Amino acid sequence: GDLVVVSLNHRLNALAYLYLGDLHADFADSGNSGQLDIVLALQWVRDNIGQFGGDPGNVTIFGQSGGGAKVSALLGTAPAKGLFHKAIAQSGAAPRLVDKADGAAIAEQTLRTLGVARADVHKLQTMDMRKVIAAASAAKLPGGPGLSSRTLAPLVDGRSVPAHPFDPVATNISRDVPLMIGTTKDENTMFRVMD
């Protein structure tokens, strides 16, 4: 069809969603670094897509599975407001994100695993990232609804994401953005194979 598709990469795991903001102001946005990477990509689209035949006033974001959850998170991400006009969340709509307190608990577990004191949180920047990622990935919280049951995912930090995107209602950030939600027929099969 008559469209331009842009794909992007962004940080994942501890490098994207380990919330260290309660430990030092330098890390205030750490719990949503991956989302803010996507915001930067959307700013690039706004500023450059016309050079590729696209329309910066008619941008649809879409994703499947984890990408669908990121679409949901973007619908509640304040710096993303106005950078897209329609959204599609396929097999991954997320009305709730991780709560800040849960993100802080994951950070505490990660630091304990790594043997790093709270006051020494900057030490994480000098450590082997594989060790940090492994420690953060091993941290667990009791299950909850939506992304809140995951350890490293977008979170409500009160800064770039002021509230859950759809709980209890859609935020004003994207209240007027048309949203299509769907499912992939057999995607959940891989998660149930061990059950």
C-alpha cells in the first residue's frame, strides 16, 4: 500500500527497565529508558519521515506481543504525546504497567545479588552488563495483573509515565488516539507447552 514502515531497536532488560530512581536522582528515568528510546525514534520519524515519502501528521505505531505492550505503554508516556496518531496493540495490550514500588523492589533485589550497597548504585555503570542483566532478570515479584507480574518492563514512574495507560481509564495523554487491539491465534501456545 501507500505507506512507509519504520522499524527500530531500543534497549531491553536491565538497561531499559531497571528502576534505580529511588536510589539516586541521576537515574530518575532509568525505569523507562527503553520507552524513551522509542520516543527518540518517534521524534526522528516526525523530523525526517517526509524525506522518505511519509506523513509526520499520520503516524501509526504498532507492535505484537512485547511490542504490543510497548504500544500500550507509549499511550501513557507523556513525552510521546503528539508523536503518533493511531495505535495497534497485537497480542500484548497492557492496561497496567509495573508500579514504581515494584520497580524499586526489583532494584533492591538486583543490588543485593550483585553485592552493591544502595549508596554505591553508580557502581552498576562500571560492572559487566551481563552480570547486571542476569541479576536483574533473576529478581522476582509475586504475580499481578498485566505487566506488573514481570520484573523488567515499563513502569509508572510519575515522570515520563505518570499513570497506568488504561487503569482505571485511558490517560489524557492519548485519550483521543484510535486504538486497535487484537490477538495472534496461537501465540500463547509456546507459553503453555510446559503446562
